[in-house]
Amino acid sequence: LLGAGTAVWAWEVRPDRLSNTDASAALLGYDPGEVGLTQAAWNELIHPDDLAENHAAYLRHARGETAFYEHEYRARAKDGSWRWVAERGQVVERTPDGEPLRMVGTLSDITLRHEAQGTALEMAERLRKISRHVPGIVFQYRSRPGELSRGYFPFVSESVIDLLGVSPHRLMEDAGAFFRMVEREDREVLEQSIIDSGRMMRPWRCDFRIFRRGAPARWLSGTATPQAEPDGTVAWHGYLQDVTDQRDLDRAREAAAAAQAANRAKTEFLSRMSHELRTPLNAVLGFAQLMALDGESPLDADQQRRLALIRQSGEHLLAMIED
């Protein structure tokens, strides 16, 4: 027990007398005999902010409200630092009227665990603050290969409130709430893409529509990297972003490009057609002019009238081509 950082104690409630105090005190760096053999003496080592709650935990057990006395608190070590300890005990003897007479229990040093938890909480809080300012959704999703319906979200950034109108807590409780928001036509493609990613351990990417009651469907684009976990699950760390406006912009650009291409084709067509029409038309007008000016073979009045109609129609057509 000592090798595991745990000490065993016994407390005779009446009178106040602790046994094996030296083992408990040794966890805090004290030498044998430096800590008194009473609960009152031990209480002097408990952090003032934790003392009341520690006593309350004992009273709940003493009254029979809890099966065990359990509490985690800070205790002052010999070097003056505060160390976290976890104490657990049980009343093993009582008076005929139910008052506690004797307790036994254990005391464990959990300082390293608390420090690790504190670091993890600090990192989680830092991630939460950073991801809150990211426009898309940062997420972690876990599932067993082929068991997508049993997957869950260990983490979802708060941006999900703005994007999907649901809280992170809601999706972490029920991952199905997310999949039910996906358009029915896209749901099968989305689920199959996640299954394929987990089976082949390849990056996941998928575009799909999602709907919110009373609002038009929005397009989301998702990317994630799968990671195999020791328990057989696959964890995806990824990002979802709203690409509806981008898709609308892309479609507008495609339409504009198509219109420009059509306009260029029209311009090229008109240019070629005007050239092809102008060539024979110039011949028609040129020879009509030569016929009108031919002094060796002059035309009679009726022929001159007909030739004028040819020139008039040709010049009208030429004006149309110029326009």
C-alpha cells in the first residue's frame, strides 16, 4: 500500500484517537511522531477552504446517507506545499443508538493525478476558447468500424450553436441528432464516406446539405483525419464549415464564364458571317456599278431601273452587316 502511495488508518471516534497516523503523515513527508494521533491534529493539516466540506462528507456517512465517507482535499506537506489526497473510509462499529464508534479507511496521495487533470482541463479550456472564434465546427467523432450508428462526439466546438442551432452538449449526448439534420438524399453518401474512411484509414472529406426548421438547406463541407484507438474504435479529428455562399459564388462565376463564352462565340460568329457575306456582296455591288457605267454597252431605261433595285438592296444588306 505504501508503495502505491496509500496508507491505512483507523479512528476511534470516542475518544478521538487515530492509529497508524505515521503512515498517513509519511505521504506528506513528515517523520514518525511529527503529527498528533487525533483527528483534531490531522485537521490542522487540511486546507482551511477544504475543512468544512471534508467534515460534511463525514457527517453524511455517519448519518447513513452514504455507504462510504469519501473526499478529496488539500493537505499541507512538511515542505509547506499543498498536496492533494483522497480519503475513503467506513464506520465499522456503532453504539446501540447508532452513533459512530470506530472507522477504518485509506489515504492516498493523488497530487499528480490532480495536476494532470488540471493540465487537461486547462488545455480543454484553451481549445474551447480558440475554437469558439473559428467560423466552422471543430469536432472529434468516435465510432467502431461498421457501427456508425453507435458513434458519439467526445468534443464539439461552441460554433455549432451558430451553424446548426444546437448546443455542443446536445450533440455530445446524441450524435444521431446531427445525422438526422442531414438532407435525406445526402445522408447515405455521408455515412458511407465515413465508413470507408474508417475502414481504409484515409482522410475523410464530404460535402452535404443540412437543414434547420424554417430555414433553407445549407451546404456543409467536412474534412477529418481518422486515427485508430487502442479500444478498437476510430477517432476522427475534423472541421465542418458552411460553404453555401461559396457554392453560390462558384455557380455565379460558372454562369458568368458561360455567358462570356457564349458572347465570345456570338461575336466570332458575327465576325465570320459578316466577312463571308461581305465578299460576295462586294462583287454584286461592284459589278452593278460597272454595268451602270459601261459606255460601250449602255443599258436601256428598264434595265437601269432593275439594276438600281439590285444596288439598293445590296446597299441595304451592307448596312445591316455593318450594324
